[in-house]
Amino acid sequence: MLQIILSVALSVDEKGRFLELHDCLVKTANLKKYYSEERRLAFFSVGSVKSVVRAVDNLDLHIHRHEVLGLVGESGCGKSTLGKTILRLEEPTSGKIFFENQDITHYSHDSLKLIRKKMQIVFQDPASSLNPRKTVFKIISQPLNVHGLVSGKRDTIDRVADLLQKVGLERDHMDRYPHQFSGGQRQRICIARAIALSPTFLVADEVVSALDVSIQAQILNLLMILKNDLNLSILFISHDLSVVRQISDRVAVMYMGRIVETAPSENLFSAPRHPYTRALLSAIPIPDVQIGWNPVILKGETPSPSRRPEGCSFHPRCPEVFDLCDKEDVELVEISAGHSVACHLYRGQESPGKTASSKDTP
Amino acid sequence: MNDPLLSIKDLRIHFQLPQGTLQAVDGVCLDIDKGQIMGLVGESGGGKSMVGLSVLRLIPEGGRIVSGEILFEGKNLLALSDDEMRDIRGADISMILQDPLTSLNPSFRIKSQIVDVLKLHKGYDKKEAEIIATELLHNIGFPDPEKNIHKFPHQLSGGMRQRVVIAIAFSCNPKLIIADEPTTALDVTIQAQILRLLKNLSQEYQTSVLFVTHDLGIVATLCDRVAVIYAGELVEQALTRELFTNPKHPYTKALFRSIPRHDKRQDQLYSIEGMMGTPIDWPARCKFYPRCSEKEKMCDHADFVDFVTYAPDHFVRCLKCR
Amino acid sequence: MQIKRFLTNGKVLFGGFILLLLVFTSIMAPYIAPHDPNEQDLTATKMPPFWMEGGASEHLLGTDSLGRDVLSRLLYGSRVAMFVAVVGTFFAGLIGVTLALLSGFYRGAIDNLISRFVDIWISFPPILLSIVLMAVLGTGLTKVALAIILVDWTRFCRVIRGEVFNVREKDFILAAKAIGLGNLRIILKELFPNIVPLLTVLVTLEMGIAIIVEAILSFVGLSVEASVPAWGQMIALGRLYIHQAWWIMVFPMVCIITSVLGLNLLGDGLREVLDPRLKVMGMK
């Protein structure tokens, strides 16, 4: 309890900062999650090299209430790690995480437990997200029991049945085991478990990536309904831009642990600014024969996360690279309402007096 | 008009399960011409992978080819002996699978894996094969082949591994390549590189490709002709342009409606009611009937639906398209 | 869960039957044994089994060199075998699994510590170790069980640790953490139930091993006291008379072989029943 009071008090250090925190449900400031590995140089040698994987690298992010923020990026960019770190399922290396204006970065297990009711996660792999030895009833009732939200067996059964119905499943599904369901149905069970505690924030980590197209559509529609009915904010993590477009209000693009562009959904897709975003969008094959496919083919591949290039981390592959790019690192700056880019091409185009880390809501 | 390079006629593959007979492939007819890229589209469980595997007679344990023929340059592959089949695999017909990590042997360097294939089918000696392998990797845009050819698969990224797999597949100038979801496990920017590569190689060597995928976007950009498979049966087949502008089968139409697109926003994604399920001992009638939004009374009564010619080179399996 | 699948697997049925038989004889030995196993009848030494020339129905499987009834001794011997198998396996499992769970779940320094400890312990040759332990601890049934526990816990630890690593990576463990479950509850309620199939197989295997180890120890006279009948001891004594009275040695051997075979088949069958069930269901 003391921690909660302290964190609210401390967030009132600058008047401006307090106001802007007030609008956001979730906010990160300079968040870092580094993994370090020690590798011996040779089999019998004594010396070793420490390689650091910067999964999340000095990241500022904010998510408003009732908003779906799509977080896109290719494999290894750190988006999954970011999702887990925000929920404190991974411990941040440094930086801060704010939830409902409270600094939860260093909350103890007990304080965190209170917060956990309000932030939940759904994972990608429906096969490994559910304990194969438990019935659906046990799986969904567990969070209810842990937080003392139900009293007695009858009450629990009713609540579980209600949740199953909300996700489009039947009451008598609760006595079955996960392996008796299809991938899409299992994802629904995962969603039911996640919304059991009535969270205000949901992290959806590649939740439809393992599903067939027609089932994807079902789950996406379900998420959109739940978002409206339950006033949820969703951090929708995906590598699939087409899916992200359907569901997101705003989109952030990640590359090698950093955010390179963020904008309202329509703006990002119709007028992408960052060369990476442009290449990414152009690479997606469109199911339409009228529209030609002219992908911007990027040079090489994403470098190993432990060897971050100098300057802008994208410069070795960038089709529009110029001499500044390998010397100076980039910062995320706002170039128009709600649209921020981290790229030297837009130097000098910042909206006056604002950088992304101190901007107001659009 | 030349004979097609590959002609699958009325292929049926069944699995005997404790629950009944799984009709994984149930009467598929498909033709691929020389130099043509044919897309085979469907969802998981629909049978598309099985069709691809059956061409090389690599069906998993428990599967029986109950009937049908697979004619390759006029010869029925299903009637060949094991030795004859082995000569064809890797040389005349190659395969590219989905997961590049498990397609390559983790215990051997890249070099030896390519060289082995060249030695086996083309009879080169080690030195010649090495030179050809390096050149091959160069041609397909593999970075720094002289150095990287000595690496092990796990030291390479997914995209590079898939390039190696493609190099091995093309090494003996095959006439046909079966590609089973080769880019599904890759990032979209790498996928773009690989798709470009496949298209160029196919054009350069006049290699036909049977491209199995669930991604209609890939089909639109890469394939000359498309076949749509559902529960083991082809439900529609046409030239790509024709299928995309004038789809006729309700399943094809539903698929198009349920695909999210990044170039347009849809208010709500259309989703097909229900699930395909597993085709075990299904009755002989329209397989899409339970989920079809355009069904009519006659669809329930008919106990067989033909694959008919709706328009020149456009076939549909639907009673409403007679 | 489906009991039927267990009952239709041949190995499970056969092995299960053997196990039940063992349990039955070990409990009921005092009631069903025709004679006192230590009762010596010097007038009827080395009598052959009843179906042979010179045998009698009084001693169905014959007598040994001191006139003791072989059948009764076998039945009582099963008590030793069962005690050692059950107690030894239970405590070896308890220690091994606990350390494995801690090692696999927490990883890092705890895992390093426990793994090194196991490595060192394993490097002692098991049979020698048990012999040394017995020499130090002295003879007696409980000491035998103790020796087995001290030697075999490492097997549980090694194998289960690997499985814990597997299960630990699954998303449902992370989901439990996300709900707010503490580590202890996650280990006991989420992780442990998923290693039970492997553990079951390991337990049956271990019981067979325990029986053999006990037999070896009693063969070298380092097991139970001479007054307690044990199969290994019977073999040791019977060895001297193998040409004159083969049955003294052969029957206890058959008992050991049957018991171990039965337990191994049970383990094999359980593995078949418990694992593929999950795979078949998920097949397309």
C-alpha cells in the first residue's frame, strides 16, 4: 500500500508530466530489457566475451484508455519481450513502467498482485498456453479463486459459464480438456481466462498468428467486441500488418528494440514515413491482381541483436541511407499530429517544441 | 498444345484411424505445364500438403494411396519402383519444405549438403561439386558464399537457410519443384526476397513449381494458375487473374472476404461459420455444405458434386455453377 | 481420464497383474505360506519340487539344503523385495523430484549447484557405493532401502529435471504468473502435474532396479540378516547346490526376473498409454 501512495506522490514532480501521465493507462519511460550472455572465446581459454542482447532498448511508449495500440515488427525486434516486460513477467533492466499513474517498476509481489487483476495477457501458441492436465473449468476459475472473486462452487460455475459465453463457447465446454478443442477454440479459452479478472489492459501477443485465416477473422472480431463491451485497452503485438490494420487505432513499428515510427493507424498505412515501415508495407503480397507487387527489397537481413550497428540501427539496410546515418543515433520525434518517426531524413521537421516523449495525446 | 509436365488424376489418399477413415485427399485432378507456377491454396487440414508430398511419394506413415495416377512426363510415378523414384527425387523433382531448420541436417556443413546432392545425381567429383555449389549460392544472392558455405545450419538465419534449401532444390536443374509453404516461417521482408528469387529462378530455368500455401497474397503475386482445396477436394481452379476477379465457389469467395488487407480497412472481417473439421468417413455430398452461406435445397440432396467447366480454363465444384 | 485405455494395453495389463501379485504375496505371505520359512527339517533336505521324483505335495517347490520350504521362502522373500522397491523408490523419488523441480524451475545458480552435486554423486559407481554404504551402515532391511535411496535419487533428479525444463517453457506457466500465482503454487499445481506421466514410468522402472540391487546385495551377504528370507540370499545359497538341487537357485531367479520384467513392461505400457493419447487427439 505504501508503495502505491509513494508512487502516485512521486509522479507529481513536474506539473506538465503529471498532466500527461493522467491520460495514459500504460506508459513506459526509457525502458530497457537487456540479456547478457557470456561466451568463452575458445574451448580452453580463460577469457570471455560478454554479448548483450538489447531486446528492448530505451523505449518510450504510451497507451491510452480504450485504445488498441498495434505493435508491429519482425521476429527478434523485441515486441514480445516488451509486452511481457510491461506486465513485469520479465524484469526490466532499467527504466520505468507506469500503470494508471503508478510507477510499478519496482512493486513487490504483493503490490503487483493487486495490479495483476487489471492487466492480463494472451499468448500466441494455443497449445502451450493451457495446462493440458486441467479442465477448462479449472483453468478459467483459477484467477477467480486466486483473487477471491468468487464464493462457493455454484458461483464459480456461473461465472465461468458466463465467461465462456462471452467468448463464444458453450457452458458444457468447461468440463473438457484443452486437447479436445481446436486452435481457435483454445484461443477463446485463453481470452476467457484473461478477461476473468475484468482487466482494463490486455496484451495480445501474436494471438492469431497460429490460426487459419477464417479463424483469425473470428478471433479478431471477438477481440473488437470485447474491447467495446469491457472498455479494454489492448496492446496488439503482431508481425502481420494486415491484421494490425483491422484492429488498431494507433500503430507503433519496432526494429531492433526501438520504436522507429508511431502514428494513428490510417496515417501509418496510407503515408508511412520511415524507410523500414515503407519497405515492410511494400513487401506484403496483396491478394489482388489489379494491384502490382513492387516490394522494396532491403539489403541483407536484420543484424544479430547482440551486434547493434553504429548510429541508426537500420542504416546498413536502408535504401535511403546517407552520410549522417552511421554516425549519429536517431530519436523518435513528432513530425505531425500524433505521427512520430525516428529517422534522420526528417531532421528539422519536428513539430515545434515537441519530442515524442513529452507530447500530449492527439 | 503440349502435354502437361505433371498430371495428377483422381488422386485419393486415405488414413486408417481408430475413429474411421480419414479422406485426406479425395479425388484431386491437377495439371501443371512446363515453366508454370501453380498455386495450391487451402487452410490447414485441407489436404494441400498431402498432395505435394504425394508427388514425391513421401506420404507419412499410415497413409495409403487408394487410387489415382500421378503422371510426370507421361510416366505414372505411383507405378515406379523405389530405385526409380529415388533417381527422380532431387534431380527431376525437388522439394522445398516449410521449416528450413529441420530441412537441413544440423550435423553437417552447408557445403557438404549441397555437394552430396550434386555428387549423387550428377556424378561430379568433390572438387567440381564444390565449385558448382559456391557458384550456385552466388547466383541466388547468398551473402559471401566462399566463407559461409563452411557454416552449419544453426549458424545461419532463417532466410539464409531457406536460400540454401532452394539452392539444393535447384542444384540439379529439376523440371518441377514442390514448394510447401516455404516462406511461412520467414519475416515478411525476407519472404519478399525469397519470393522474388523463386520467380526469377523459375523463369530462368523454366522450372515448374507447385506452390502450396494458405496465403492468397502470395498466390496473386507469384502464381500463374491457382487451385483451391477444401477437405481433400479441389473446389475451384482457374488462371490467377480469373480466380481473383471472378471467384465462383462460395468457399473461395468467403476466403477472400475474410482476409485482412493492409491496404484497406474493413469494418468487420467476414468469418466463415463453423470449422472445417476432419474429413473422417464423410458422406458423399458437397463438403462445404455445412458452412456455406449460399446453400440451397438441391445442395443437400445431391450425393455427388462434379468438378465442372464454368468457363474456359475455369473449373468449379458447385451445383449452382452448372 | 479414460480408464479404458489403460485396460486395453497388453503391457499394462500384464505388468499390472505382476505388480498386484507381488503386492498380494508380500501382504499375505504369513497367511498363505504353507510353512514357516525358517523352519528347518533336516530329514527332508534338498527335496525336489512336487512334480519330480522324490517330491511331495507338502513342499510344492521343494526344500533347500537346510530343509526349509522353498515356496514359503519365496513368498516371504517377496516382502523384502516389495519393501525395498516401494520404500526405496518413494524416498529416492521424493528427494530426486524435489531437487529437480527446484533446479528446473529456478535455473541459474540453484540449478548449477544442484547439477554439480548430482554430477559428483553420480560419478561413484552405484553398486560399489551401495556395498560400501551397507558395510558402513550394517545389515538390515531398512539399511538396504536407505542404500538404494542414497544411490538412486540421482536418476530421478536427472531425468525429471530435463522434463521440468521442457514444461517450464510453456506459456501456461507464464500465464499462471500473470494471474498472480506465487512460485510455490506454480511449481506444485501447474508444473508438477505435467511431469506425473514421466514420473510414473520412472517409478516402475526404479522399482525393478531396486529389486535387482537388493538381490545383488543379498547375494554378497550384505543385505538383510540371515534369518530373513530374501531372493538374492536364496540364490547365493542355492549356487552351491546347483548340480544337485537346481530348484533352490532357479525359483528365486524366476521370481526376480518375472518381477522386474513385469514392472518394466508396466512402465513401458504406461508410457504408451499416457503420451500418445495427447498426440492422437491433436492430429489433423
